[in-house]
Amino acid sequence: MIKNFLEQLRIQRWDDHRYYHHSRINQSLHFVSAVSFMISYLMLYFDPLMSALIGWLVSMTSRQAGHFFFEPRGFDHINQATHEHKEEIKVGYNLRRKIVLMAIWAASPLVLYFDRTLFGLFTPWATPVDFVRQVAKIWLVVGLGGLLFRTVHLFFIRDVETGLVWMTKILTDPFNDFMLYHKAPLALLRGELIDPGLDLIEHGLEEKPA
């Protein structure tokens, strides 16, 4: 059972890499995201609100900017797949779902600004510091909620194991991305815009849901 879980985790990680991380700019931004996420994880024990601010303002923005602005969206000749096909088989948050999640993240400070109690959930903020801390609380909930929502959703549309594997992958992505992409900034400085090392035959993997 554990062996199968780890194998599914390996497959999800490899599919995510080969389908969605061709750009060296995207990989470099994921390296930045990985480092800041690890700092955010550390801060979670000391100051959860600061952890949420780092996680969203640095880690998530750099991570998603790589996907939205730099990752190629044309036909994937390496994997022989269209962008639409990859979006359809994506296990986690594809670009459409990410837009919804990021929209909720971006809109929440505006809602709090115009409704200082957030529909009665908070004591009205009085200073900028109060406002920032309350925004951090909202973002902490949005992050945990987004993780749990998709995990439980996968329980129903796939199976429990797929959901748990995906959740494990997301929580450990900063460490995995650090190892995968720590050389990407140097490659980018050499003028290498696309990763030439995505060799499917060497890995011997058939196409599976990303």
C-alpha cells in the first residue's frame, strides 16, 4: 500500500514536471517560490500570519506568474499533447481553477476594506497593521481551504488515494522543486529558455493524468 502510494506520488510529480515546467523562467520562479515557501513553513511555527503573507505575496505569486506568463501553451511536441488536453487531465489546479483561486485571493482584501468586519467575522480593523493581519488570516484560510477543497473533490471524481497523493505532493512541492530547479537560474543566465532535459524515453513513463 505504501509502495503504491509512493509510486503514484512519483508519477504525479513527473507528470507535473514534464507537462507544465518546460520554461527555464518558470523553473527559476519555482525555485524562488520553493525557497520562500520553505521560509513560510518555518514561520508557520512562530508567526502563522507572517507565514501566510510570505506564502501568498512571494511564494504563490512567483509560482503562478511562471505558469501564466512564461510557460508555453502551444502544442507540446515532447509529450505529443495539446495545451487543452493537458488542462483536461490535470489532477490539481489547472489554469482555469487557478484563476478562480487567485481571484478569491486578490479580492479578499478589497472585501475586507469595504466591510471592516467581513460580514461580522472580525472585529473592525482600525489601523493598517490590523488590516494586514486580518488579511493574512483570510489568506491562511483561503490557502488551507483551496488545498482541502481539491483534495476532497478528488475523493469523489477520482478516488481517495489520488486525493491524498495530490495533497502530499502539494505540501512537499517546495522541497521537490528546490531539488529539481535549483540549477534553472544558472541555465537561464546562459540563455537557455527551454529545458532540454525532458527525455520521456529515459524515464520510461507512459502518459498518465497530470
